[in-house]
Amino acid sequence: MSLDDLETELRPIFLAALAGDAAAYKVFLDAISARLRGYLRRLLARAGRSEPSEAEDVLQETLLALHLSRHTYEPSSPVTAWAHAIARYKLVDHLRRTGRHAGNLPLDDEVYRLAAPESGAADARLDLERAMQALPERTRRLVEQVKLQGASIAEAAGVEGMTETAAKVAIHRGLQAMAKFLSRRGRSP
């Protein structure tokens, strides 16, 4: 499927999701996850890194960033370009964190042509970091473990000495707090 076809398919689904349609949001996340997984694997391979779990780690970070910054999406912009731009920034961040310089990371010409300006993604990343810092330490660790590092809820709960149910509740409340924090930031001058 071409990027234009994907855009034609996903844009109305994402707009429905933004309007509160939970089923549409799940369809969007499933479809964009499959596309971004391949995109991230391809870019990681070009950067000399081919461990599948590495692509999954970056994908999870990307999906969390998409979720937390969905209020920043400009409906007149291509949703696929927005998602790919966030994925690329998450990949660059990942490569920097893991000691690999990302300056020579090749760009996908078609995605680059459609991508949103850099400042928006950089601002979204900073907002995400600030939202994470606003969480209580234990909740932040749970969100990082499950949503960013790909641990299961059972694994994260075990590390934190909690029941799975308590961990699920803490993660849910943490994500809600982050969304509230980000929505306040979006309204402030």
C-alpha cells in the first residue's frame, strides 16, 4: 500500500478517533503500528542495527508519543507524515541514548517531503518529558517500564512490588495525568 493510499484510509479513522471513537482509535493504532514497525526496522537496518526488539522498543516509545501528543495533530496535515515524523524523532533519540550518533541516519524521501516541521516534534518530545517528570516516581517508573521499555504489566508490577491490578490502575492514572498536563500546556500561551 502506498503512503497516499494509507493516508486516504487512516486520516478519517484518526479524525473519528480524535472525536472519541475508541474502536476507530484501535484500528488506527493497529494500522499505524504495522506501518511504523517496518519503517523503523528499515531505518535501524540502514544505521547498522538489526535487532528486532530494538525496533519494538522505539515503536512503543513512538506509540506513547502519538497518544500523548494527539491533541497537537493539525487536521489539515497528513496523519501518516505526522506519525512518521514522531517515529523518526523517537528513533534519533533512541540512537543518541544508546551511543550511536544519528547524524548520518538516512531519510525516507517520501516521508521527509510530507513531514511536519521539526520544531513541532521537538516541542512534543519536550512536553512528553515534562509530563513524565510531573508524575510520582513510582508511577513514572511503571509507565516507563510498560509503555517505553515494553515490559509486561506483570513484570513491571513485580519490579515495583505491586499487584498487577494496582500497576494497571497506576499506569492508567499516570497516562490520564500526563494527558491532562499536556492539554493544559497546549492551552497556555
